Amino acid sequence: MSENTFYVTTPIYYVNDKPHIGHAYTTILADVLSRYHRELGVPTFFLTGTDEHGQKVQKAATEHKMSPQEQCDTTVLRFQELWKKLGMTNDDFIRTTEERHKKIVRKILQDLYDKGEIYKSEYKGRYCVPCERFFTDKDIADGNLCPECSRETQEIVESNYFFRMSKYQDWLIDYIKTHPDFIQPSFRANETLGFLQKPLGDLCISRPKSRLAWGIELPFDSDYVCYVWFDALINYISAIGYGSDEAKFKKWWPVNYHLIGKDILTTHSVYWPTMLKAMGVEPPKTIFAHGWWLIGQDKMSKSVGNVVNPMDMIEKYGIDAFRYFLMAEMSLGQDASFSEEAFVSKYNSDLANDLGNLLSRVVKMVIKQFNGKLPPCGELSENENELKETVLNAVSQMENSIKNMKLNQGLDAVMNAVRAGNRYMEKTAPWTLAKNGNLEKLGTVLYTSAEALRIISGALFAVMPSKMSELRKTLGLKKDEIENISFAALQKWGALSAGTEITDIDGLFMRFKAEEAVPEKKNEKPKDKAPAPASETGIVTIDEFFKTQLKTAKILEAEKVDGADKLLKLQIDIGGEKRQLVAGIAQFYQPSDIIGKTIVVVSNLKPAKIRGIESQGMLLAAKDGKSLKLITVDGGDFPSGSSVG
Ligand code: MSP
């Protein structure tokens, strides 16, 4: 294969049930990696699909009173529909019941059988009649009881076909040891080597039709179908022309990344490479096993009822926010925790506040001060150069993070650049420049901020394609620059042209109240783990401190709360967003004293009800025994919504 192509796959998903967040995660990850590679100018092929044979699908079909094919044809639509909604750019979608796939599976089976790599033998194991499942002695830990239903199993001797997997054990061990990129992260390579310390058996690759009929018939024995994993793994090569289009196959194979979840490591790191070795085909470049999404601290499970349906999430919060959260929150390789509260909090702080705020400040001021035409950039001072460097550096970090499969770190770097953009605005105070009529410097500040947004939106495009399209449209970029991002264009400062029309945008990311998140399930068990103790010294790290978002806010209205001597109800403005606060300051301030003041509030506090009135944040005040003074901002015209800290 050429070093200059990128081929990425997801597992093919069983069509026994609808897609969940785990399926969505891997597919979004593959999509994001594909989009970035295309932006880097690398020809890319992204494959996903469905695994449609075997026991699970047959069982679901029986439960739904359908034929297995009907079960597949109905459920596959749910995956295809979700991928379409989520904006997947997969180049192909393979279904293992398609003839193009079955033909290649049969060809491989026949070739391996002819070469003596597959042989017939007797298979001894235990069978559970009610579950209709066959288990090996290894599966049955407890006497002769079925590991699924704990009922008595029967010993069964069955003739089956076997692949000579054991023959490749030494080769595989050596290959893993000499190819550090082959299984990633490296602790998964060690896990596979641990598994390979025990003698590797041959792999039973058939199922008698009398026991399981739903599968690809063996070409050399019509009483049997192919074992579902042997059939499924072949999708990775049948889709790209193995045995049918040699040129296409050569172009893409070996695959750059098989993205998988940690639970299907052995099938990919042991079965698949040995199968390929027997076929005389090169192994994958990298099998990358990611961790699992836990729900809070718990495993996601249908019986617990905590399965997250991606459709619900995107309907509520939008596609791009969902894509962003999944990519930013999981450190590749580790498990990650999903909760709607964490989702809303990250969404609000990164997207609605930080990114949304920077955009709306720039757009509003260009419209107001320059009639919507982007002003020219004058000389760059230290502040401009500092922001420019941070933004360009974030693009390089994003690029490295893609290459090193540390996407969340790249996204962190870009979000830091967004925050640097907001800090830059606060330092240069364009509102004061406007007031003082310093239009040249004001132009430089707004141009610099808009240029930072052009690059930032490009760097985030693969993760949030539709929102970043909107943002780029607002910046007046041309159609081609909006959607055909090239990393090269993100590495050059100064591409925006003065005079470009900037259009208004109303709330790119709408803010959600934390309360709108689904409350914890009633039947959720109390967590085993105690919350982390507060530091005994009372010292917090800078990261801990910055979790509290302090913002300036302007008091628009204030009134006493009936029947509550101490409370005032305030209507405040935080950077264009109206909020209501209830504060215990009525004994110290009359409503008329405080209207128009610019105060400091905690803007990311979970809303609470005080005397039945919703309070969306908390104001800061200094207290000394009997007196109380509001923390206010020096200078009445300071804009609300500015960060404090
Ligand atoms: N059909 C096989 C794969 C064959 S690939 C040749 C299969 N399908 S599956 O539908 O059961 O699971 C697909 C993927 O979903 C696996 O990679 C699995 O790790 C992943 N996930 C299932 N639950 C998950 C989470 N809670 N979190 C993240 N991914 C999880 O296995």
C-alpha cells in the first residue's frame, strides 16, 4: 500500500438491536479521522457496515416473528438512518448478507480448505437445550451448568470444520513483539501476548445447519454454515475488492486502523491476523481498541435500562454537540463516563459560552462599528502576535493529535485557543476603542479575532461540520472555503480579506439549562466510591479554580420577593443572555440602588429554586458580620459576559 492513503474501518454492528452510543462513538471517530485525513490531502476510504449472520440475529428474528433476512433488512435501516443523520462520510456500507461479501467468504473458505488450512474433526463440548447454545469446557466454570441460564448442559460430540490457527501462534507472538504499532494502545498488545501464553487451539469455523441455519453455507459441505466471526472479519477486505478488484484492494490494504471496542480485541488481534496469514495477505497496520462508555460509573445494559440512544441525544442537543462531546470527552483507549449533566455542562462551557461568546462579540462589533464589513488589519502588537501564535500552535497540536490518536488533546488545544481569543478581547477592550473612536486599532482587534475564528472553525470542522459551516458562512468565507477545508490553509495567518461581508448570527449554540438534563435514574445504585475528599490544605489547582466560571453581568431589573425580607429578584444580562437571579441582599440594597450596576456572577452554577423562584446563578458579594457589599466592576461601561479570573 502507499503511505499516502488512509483506510479506516469500524466494527460491523449486529443487527439484533438498534444502535446505541457505543456504536455511534466508533463510527463518529472513524468519520472524524476520515475528514481530517481528507483535509490533510490524504486519499481516504472509510468503511462501516452490519454483521447480519449468526445466532444473535437469528434469535432476534424469532423473537420478532420475522425471517432472519427481514430482521436484517429492518434493523439495518436504523443504522443507516442514524449514520446519515450524524453526517457520516463513509465511502461504503457493507452488509454481510450481500452477495458481493458472501461470494468472497465462500472463495476464501474454499481456498483455505484446498490448501489444507481447514479440516474436519470432532468437536466435544456441552450444549444447553433451552438456550440452544454450545459451550466449551472453558466456558463452563460451574459444574456442568450453562453460563447463561445456569441449567444443566449435555455433553455433545459434533463434527465440525476447523481452521489451523494454532499453527500461527509463534508467528503471531513474534509479529506483535516486532511491530509496536500493530495493536494499540500498547497495553492491549500486552493483553494479547498474555492470551497467547497459553497454547492456541484451532478455530472451529462451522456450525451444523441442524443447530444454526442462518449463515453462509460452506462451499465444501452444504450441511454447515460458516461461524459468524470468520464471516464477519472478512468484510474488511471483501468491501475493498479482495478477490474481485485487485487494483482497488492494493490501493487500500493494509488498513491503517481497524477501530474496535476493547471487548472484541481477541477476535481482531488473534483470529483475524492468523486468517490473513493463512491467506497470504498482509496484516492490518493498526488494530486500535478504544475503551467503553460507562453510564456514570456503570456498564451500559439493557436490563439496567441505562442504554443511551443517540437519536434521543441528537434530537435534544443537536448533532454537532453530540459529536463534539464524544470526541472531546474520551481519552482514546480509556473508558469514559457519560451523563447528560456532564454533557450539558461541557456543551455550555465550551460551545455556548467560550466559542459562542467569541463569535458573537466579533460579529456584533463588526456589524455595529464597520457596517458589517471586516475592517483591515493594522500593525500587529504583542497581543495580536500572542493570539496568532496560540491559534497556529493549536492547529499543529490538532494535526499531531490525529496522528497520535489523541484527538481529545487536539480539541483541548483548540478550545484553549478559543479562550485565548476571549482573553485577547478582554485585554484589548474593543468596546473602549470604539468609544474613544480609535477605529484603526479597533479594526485590528476585530480582524485578528475574526481570523482566529476562521482557523479555529477549520480545525473543529471535522468534529462539528454543520455548525462550523454556519460559523464560516458568517465570516463571509466563500462556498469552497466553507466546506473544503485544507489543513494547509489553516496553517497560514491572514487569509480573511478586509471588506468581506460579516453576517449576523443568532446563538450558534443555544445554551441549555443543566436542569433540562435527565435526572439520575431512580433505581440507580448509590455509587461505591466516595467523592474525592477536598484537599486538606484547602488549596485548589488552577484547573479546579477555572471550573467555576465567573462573569460580569449587568443588573437590568430588581424587585423585592413577596414574603421574603432578605431576597431580591434580579434580571441580569450576561453578554446578551438574560437570566434571573435570586439573591439574599434585600437588607443591604434597595432595588433602585443596584439597577445598572455591573456585578460578578458564577455563571455555570446549577440553577436552583429559592422560595419557588428559579435562580440561574449566584452573585458575588463581600460580607463582614453585618455588612455586605456587592463585588462590582470598576467603570460602568464594562461589557457584561466578560470572564473574571
Ligand atoms: N458484530 C461484532 C463485530 C464484528 S467486527 C468484524 C460486534 N458487534 S456489536 O454490535 O455487538 O458491537 C460493536 C461494537 O460496539 C464493539 O466494538 C463494542 O466494543 C462496541 N460497544 C458496545 N458497547 C459499548 C460501549 N458501552 N461503549 C463503547 N463501545 C461499546 O461485536
